[in-house]
Amino acid sequence: MPQLRLTALAVTTAFWALSALPVAAQDAPAMPRDNFPVNVKPGECYARVVSPPRFETRTEKVLAKAETERIEIIPARYETVEEQLLVKPAGKKIAEIIPPVYRVVEDRVIVKGPSEKIEEIPAVYQIVEDTQLVKPATTEWKKGRGPIEKYDGLTGEIMCLVTVPAEYRTVKKRVVVTPAQIKRTPIPAEYGTIQRQELVKPAEVREVETPAEYKTVRTQRMVSPAQEERIPIPAEYQTVTSQVLVSEGTAEWKSILCETNTTPGVVLEIQRALLAKGYNPGKIDGVLGRDTADAISAFQKANGLATGGLTMDTLDKLGVRTRG
């Protein structure tokens, strides 16, 4: 019995040393008793563990490619037909030309129109003499002589006012006796006789009808024009899977294994259950070592279980039952 209690103590001590949350709990100050879980039976152990956020996998259809359409061109359809093409339209052709009929007539025509002869009669001039004033008559004072003349500076000098006659010159100039004149002599028109042809009967053209000419040809005639056909292409969708947060992660009190309710047998069952589910617990020896603690933590995270302690939910998920 002392050996069994020592082994259980060693297991519990190792578990608490390797679990992060219990170690943190040992370093934290003691909590008030009001924060402890209630309705706990003697021999049960609880720890505050972190429950991870819970996600829900949802699948929805999203539009991958919008609805569109494909356009197909239906070519025009033709058929071969025979047609009569007009090569030469109907018309007329000249069968005979009857020349015009003329007669000769004489006409009196003006050979030279009426006109006039223009003669210039020159002007008649004569030479006449003309006296022209060169300098008009003037008066001027000249010295005179008398019975009493100047003897000294006190006597007066004799001055007489005399007339100076005008001066003239004779010039010859040419004057018009009869001015120049224009003499107009009319010249009568001159006439002559000419012969000309006068149309008596115009030329005549006799025409005959000519039928139209046709040619038979093979041609392509369109039966139906080219058409456009629009073929709808439905939209394409794809299924998208996403994780939707259902609830946030919480820290709460959970029932866990502790030195009170943990035995090497329980640890052995835990190690075997971890190995069966693909998690390597290390050596299967009933000792909760580091490898086993890491495997438990990995199993809890993979299954969305609370971490930070070996909770009873983890044991239920592993299928391990503790003995009462």
C-alpha cells in the first residue's frame, strides 16, 4: 500500500508539472472561496480550463460563373435558279433616211453699210500788231533853277515836280480769223444680190422596231437570310465550405483527474486509448510523462475539447472510464 500511494503521487506530480494551466494555477494567488465550483462531492477535483471556441461547418453555393449566352450564326441559304437577263433592250433602228429638199432663192443684202466722210477744215489766222504798255507814266521831283537860288545853308533849294511819260512797245501776234471746222459728208449703203438654199422639206428618218434580247443564266438566289441564334448558358455554381463561429472560447471549472482520483491503471488506459486514436503517448508505462501530456493536448485541440487539464470530457472522448 505505501508503494501504490507513492506511485500515484509521482503520477500526479508529473501531470501537474507538464500541464501548463495547473502550473500557472500554482503560481497564481489563492482564489476566494466564492469562485469555487459548487455541489462538488468529496474526492472530485476541478480546475479552470479553457474551452476553445466552437465552430460550425457550413456549406453554401456561390456563383462561380454568371449566366451568359452563346451566339451561333446560321448562314444564309441559297438555291440555284434560271433567270432571263436583259442583254439588249427593245428599241428602234433606222431603216431609211430621206434627204431634205431645198430651193435656191436670191436675197438683196447690204454689202457695205451706210457711213459718212469726215473732213477737217483748218483754222484761218492773220498777223496783227499790238502796242503793249511797258511802264506807266509817273511824276517825280527834279532840281530847278530860278532868280533866287541857294547862297548859303539858310536859303531854300529849288525842286520842281515833273511828269515822266509812259513807255510802250509794239508786238506782233497771230489771231484766229476763222476757227477750225469738221465737215461730215454722208456715204450711202452699198447693196448686192446673193443666192441661198432655202429648206422646203426637212429630212425624214424611217425607223423600225427592234425586239429586246435576253440571255438565260443560272444564278444563286437567297432563300433565307443569315440568322443569329442565341443559346443561353446557365450560371455555374460551386460549393464552398467555411467554418462559422458558433460560440466564443471560455474559461470554466471542469472536473479533472488529480492525485485523488488518478491511478497508474487509469493512465495506462489513457495511453492505450491515445495510441489507438493515432496519438503517440510515448512509453506505455502508466506514468503521465511529457509525451503523454503532449498527446493529450493534441487530442483535445483536434476534438475541440477544453485544454489546460485532463478533463472528464477528454476521458469520455477517449472512452476511458474511471472506477468509483
